[in-house]
Amino acid sequence: MLNVLKALILSDMMVLSVCMIWGDMGWIINSQIGFFSSALVLGASMFSYSGMVRRRVAHGEVVFDDDRDDLDKLDDPHGLYDTDEVSTPIDTTEDIRNAILEEKEHMKKHRRTIGETLKDSRASLSVFRLGAYGFLFVGFLYLSKSATLDITIYLVSLTIPMIISVVVLVLSQGGEIEENH
């Protein structure tokens, strides 16, 4: 998270420099409102989801499957080709009906309750995220009402924090994978 913040600050300085050199005051205002709005939404989302994951891990709701190696997880992420259970092809319509009934019973047993759904949606409805989206909305309204909205600069500035965050996270994840081997 700290690496993402450092990269965002550095990229914002670069965006600001480009706007000062080639643009005018409208470019600077559009780029800063767009960049800061997007960075706030990203930061609030990362904070909310990391808190949700930490709580679920602390309560034992998340179980890590460490008995499979990394290559097997990449090749078969859902365990479709595991050799533990050997499945036989279904030949008759009676077998198909039984399989469908068994699957329906399985789905009924594992149906999510409203409480579970609300628990999972807590991260998406957090105060931080709602505030960040509010800032994004108010920033856009300000730009459009004050007639300084340059949609191209605004949209480019909205996408830069997302791209920077993905690149930093992928690069840091790549380093962690190599450290584990």
C-alpha cells in the first residue's frame, strides 16, 4: 500500500509538470481533480477490502488451500482435474436426473443468507468509499458547472491512478512470487 502511495505521488507530480508545461490552468484543475478523485476511490477501496479480508481471516472464515503447489493452482484453479475423486461418465437419463437433483440439494444447503450478503457488501458500502465517490461526483459537478471541464484531460487523469496501482501491485506481487521459490 505504501509503494502504491509513493508511486501515485510521483505520478501526480509528473502529471502536474506536464500540465504546467503544455497546458493551461484549466488542464491543471481538471487533472488534479480527476487524479485526486480517482486516487481517493482507489485508496478507499483498497482500505475497505483489506479490512474485510483481515476480519474474515481473523475469524477463520477464510481457509487457505496450501496443499497444492503454485503451478497446479495456475493450471487448474478450481481443482477440476484433481485425482482424488474419479468421476465416471453419466450414461443414462436416470443418472442425469439424479445428478441434477443432487446438485439442487447441494445449492439449497449452501444458499447464502441475507446476513452473509450484507457482511460481504460492508466493504463496498463503507464510509470511506462513499465519501470518495462523493468527492468524485462533486468534483465533476464543479468542473462542469464552472465551464472548465476538459473531458479528455479529466478522463486521462481518472485512469492514471488505476494504471499506476495495477502496475505497482503486479510488480510487487511478481517479486513476492520469486521470493517464495
